[in-house]
Amino acid sequence: MRRSTHGNRSKVSALSFLSLLIVSYATVCPAWADAQPPAANADGFCLQSTEGETVSLDDYRNKKVVHLMFWATWCPHCLLEITKIKDLHKNMDGARYELLAIDVGVNDTLQRIKKIQSQYHIPGKILIDGSVSLTKKYGIIGVPYHIIIGKDGSILDRFNELPVDCVNHFKKYFPPED
């Protein structure tokens, strides 16, 4: 009696394809391939802004809720979210909320970032993570990506896409004023 090897070939083909996919991901996205798992507390960082200012997360500790938005100039989904970001920024209390838009585009130039900032009127500070060290530290594997950090430095939330009604969604991150 002859055995069919068709089933085994399908399994081998599927495993080969999966292996190729994993290797391709690590090759195409080497900066993100060694991203760290998410932490409960936000690690401090210092990055340069598009204006040449050094911005530290510690500057906001015990003062504001910080919204980190990881994005890149080449990312169409990131650019589509800017309308929501502008609405959110306009409706949040600037004394309690800070937006830090972190460009993670490895090949994005300062000139390109400033052009997109001007063209889309991106609010908040734009920081540059050219070496993607912060991106790796925070375990980011795709953009856009949002991390909400409480005044105490704890990570309150992480998500890929802003909710449709992001203004009401964000209200939960702000405790009643003392």
C-alpha cells in the first residue's frame, strides 16, 4: 500500500513559509526586531526636538499626563491620525496634558519631518528617535503607536489607533483635580 506524501509536503511548505516570513521580518525591520516587552512604568528618556531642544520625560513627572505618539513621515495611517491628534490637543487642558510626537523613521531627515509638521500642523513637540533606541526600549513594533503615561510615571494605556471619540476616551486618564 502506497502512502500519500501530499499532507507532509503541505506541512513542510507551511513551516518553510512561516520561517521565511520570520526571517524576512527580522531582516526588513532590524530596528524593531529586538524590541523589548512592555513595562508597567515608563523608562526615562532624553530626545532632541525638531527645534534642537533636549526634551526629557522627567520634565513632566508629577506635572502632566504625557501622550507619546510614535509615528513616521512615510506612514499613511500616522498622517491620517493627525486630525484626531489636533482635536485632542485642542480639547485637552495644556496644564495637565502634553503630547510628544516621536518620529521613528530611520531614514526621515529633519527637513522632511519639519515639512510634514508644517504641512499637517502637528501640535505638541516633535522628537526624533533616529536610532530607534526609545522605540526598542518601549517595545514598539509598528506605527502609529500611542502610550499614555500618568503623572506618576506609570503606563496607563498602550494602543495602535486613536479611538473615534478620543477626547472623551482620554478623560479617563485624568483624575479629578485636587
